[in-house]
Amino acid sequence: MVTANPNPSNYSFTVKVNGPQKTGAIILKVINISRHTIETRRINSTQICKIRENYRPGIYFVELTQGTQRRTVKVIKQ
């Protein structure tokens, strides 16, 4: 499970991966409403990360991929 808080936000989002511990890196992508990738990071399953505060207001999708598993959460920047 993936959570992003606070959502919506005026500033930044904290993204947390909840679930069983797994080995291997997780690829985090931030995708805008036009489906353009605007940020990509490699994180581990225990890492909590912040999504930048400098994004323009709008709707974004935070996509996390580990192996063949993929989870997406929608966030709104006000």
C-alpha cells in the first residue's frame, strides 16, 4: 500500500510505502496529468520520501514499481 499525506497539499507530500518488507529497489515516478514523467527516484521499501514543494498546482500521480508490482496514488497540489 502507498500513502501520500497531506492530500491535497499546498506545500509538499510525504510518500510512505506500507506493506511487507521486500528486497530490491523501488522506482518512484511523479507523473503529471498529461502523463509526462517529471521526476524519477530509486528508493528502498523502508524509505519515506518527500515530493517536492516546487511543483505547480494541479493533479499528479505517484507511481511506485518494484519488479512486476505497481501501485499508483493520485495527489493534488493546491
